[in-house]
Amino acid sequence: ILNVEQSPQSLHVQEGDSTNFTCSFPSSNFYALHWYRWETAKSPEALFVMTLNGDEKKKGRISATLNTKEGYSYLYIKGSQPEDSATYLCARTAPRSQGNLIFGKGTKLSVKP
Amino acid sequence: DVKVTQSSRYLVKRTGEKVFLECVQDMDHENMFWYRQDPGLGLRLIYFSYDVKMKEKGDIPEGYSVSREKKERFSLILESASTNQTSMYLCASSGSGGYTFGSGTRLTVV
């Protein structure tokens, strides 16, 4: 994997469902993995920055895990709500950069009431 | 509350016009970035700057230039706008706390 890949591209779930999506990235030259949430008409909002293999972070009903050896991160949303509807972006810090981020194409989540 | 402010939310310009997109941050960040976001392509880096008067090409610099005369301001310039530059443009700045994004400028070139 040369770049950041996210799957699925889009997801439709019912309110109350739990869901998860995947971010894959090159396992070599890893520095940090970032998750952002981007609601329509708003700025992307930082959710997590993860640096250590095995790291798990949680923010309310949203959590993320990181496996740097195999090059993937999962984002979980427990009990999805309509306000969780957004595009979730994953990015890795580019190697040999001053913090430049390389973004995936995002997963667009729609939660139906 | 820290902020990255983009001067326009929506912009409509004609083909061939010179277009300026302005971005201002109040966090004293050294690094600033311009991205465009298109359906199915994600965020793509156009240009970035590590310091005043410094600029570096990103992944898709063709058709664009930038200006960083002051630390807080990073301008994206479309020298001669074309219809394939219709897109959502996002500015960001970064410091020790990560990236902060502006709310975007949706540019339509007709």
C-alpha cells in the first residue's frame, strides 16, 4: 500500500446500529495516524491522533484502534445517531516531512433516524 | 477559540479570471496548507508553506500559485481560472496540536 486507503467509501446505517470502518496505510516509516470527522458545511474536526502500535483511543461513542505493524486502523461508532452523519477522514503523517498529512478518500456515513 | 478563516464560503468566477482565495490563522502556526476536495478523490494537497515567503508544491500544483507574505496569511491564486478548477478548497494550518482547518471555499468556475 503506497497511500492511505479507506473502506467502505460510503455507509448507510439505522439509528442505534454500531458500525466500523477501516483505514489502511504503509506500515513502513510510520509516524502518526489521524482521524477527522467532516460534517457538511463545517470544518474537518480532529478526532484522534495515534502514534503507538496497539493504541486505542475513545471519545464518547467513537473509538479507534491502531496496528502499525500491519498498517491499519479501525474507527468504531457505538449506537450511531443521526448527528454522527459525516465523512470520516483518515490521514498519515508523510515521512520526511514537517507534519504534512496524506489523506484517504474518506468514508461517508449516513445515519437514518 | 483558535481559528482558520477563509474569506469566502462560496465563489463563482468566469473562465480566465484571476482568482484569489485567502486564508488567515490566529494560532501563530508556521505551517499552512491548501487542499482541494473532489468527489471520489479525497483531499489533495496543492501547495504548502513552512514559513513566511516559503512555499512548496504539493501533489497537484499545476494552475495554482501561492503567496505567504505574513505568517498568518496564506493565499491561493488561480492565475487563469478554468472549469476543472471547480472544487471545494480547504485551508489548514498546523502546530503541535495537529491540523486546524478552515470551513472551506466552494469555487465554481463557469
